[in-house]
Amino acid sequence: MADSLNDVVEEMLAQVDEALGVAVVDLSSGLLISVAHNVPYFTQSYLDAVAAAAVDMFRGKTVRNVEELIAQHRGEDPARHVHEVQMGTT
């Protein structure tokens, strides 16, 4: 069993076939909380840029528009509806 978030991302990396990296990013602050990867050229600058892109992807204008549509449909005030995301790329 994993003892820390770092252990969790290491385990995920090991268990997902052909995975290059696993990261946890705080979508509120853009902070890269934990990361594991097996690619030597994934520098800290590269990882920070990817974290920023993830925040933009899930907190950018397009997602805000979707969240506003969800709020209208539910009859609620607009709010952050996206709290957790898991994604993969090839």
C-alpha cells in the first residue's frame, strides 16, 4: 500500500502500460503537487509548463462556458463543477 502521494504516482506509473509520466496538479493554484516519470528530458521547466497547460485546459474560457451551461440547466449560480480530472494522451 502507498504511504504517500509520491508513492501513489510511482505505483500508477509502474502499473500503466507504456505510461511516460503521472502527475497531480492543483487546479486552483496550478501547483504541481506530485510527479513521477521515466523520461530524462522531462525537466522541471517542462513539467511546470505541462501543469500550467493542464490548468488552462480545465479552467480556461471553454470550460467556464460549459460550467455556465451546466449552471443554467440546473438553475444554479455558475460554479466550478470540474474538481477532478484524469486524462491520458498518446
